[in-house]
Amino acid sequence: MNQHFSFDRAVFRELVDELGAADTAEVLRTFLADTGKKLTALEASSHDGSLLKREAHSIKSSAATFGFTALSELARQIELGAATMSPEQRQTSIGELGQRFETVGQFALANLLGTG
């Protein structure tokens, strides 16, 4: 993986211990699908700072739940800065968030869901 990816396996293990493997896999699949939809909506509405803040908050929290620390941290930074970003900065941030999410998705499918 690259410097823009980090995964806290202990956090993920805790979730598996709490929910069980099957439920964790189901919730992870939902996270991947929902986050993909959120990013698509953000790309279409990159001018909307309040939408960016709201969706970044959601992505931050969900990513942290699974141990995707780099994705969560980037979403946190975007959430905090969304209101003051220029349209170009919003677009760049959404693009970076999308790239980081793609890496997370590939990792999750290959290593956590066994479908890669």
C-alpha cells in the first residue's frame, strides 16, 4: 500500500468481535456502496460546501469504525475546511477523497471480504 493508506487491524478486529464476521462483512459492503454513492453526489455538487461538510463527516466516522485511518483523517480535514474552501479546492479534495476511497475499497475487497 502507499503512504495514503493506513489500516488499523485492531479496530477492525474489535468490530468483528462485537458484530461477528458475517455482520461486519455486511456493514462493510454497505459502507463501500454508500460511500461510493456519496462521492458521486459530491462530484456532481462540488460547489455545495454544506453537502461536502456533511458527507465528509459521515465518511470520517464510518471509515474510523472500520480502521481506515488515512481515509478518516482526510475526511476530517475536509469536513473542517469545507466552508472556507474555494470551488477548486473542493473539487481537488473530493478527487483526493475518491482516490483514497478507491484504495480502501480495493484493500477491503481483497483482504477483508475475500472477493478480490
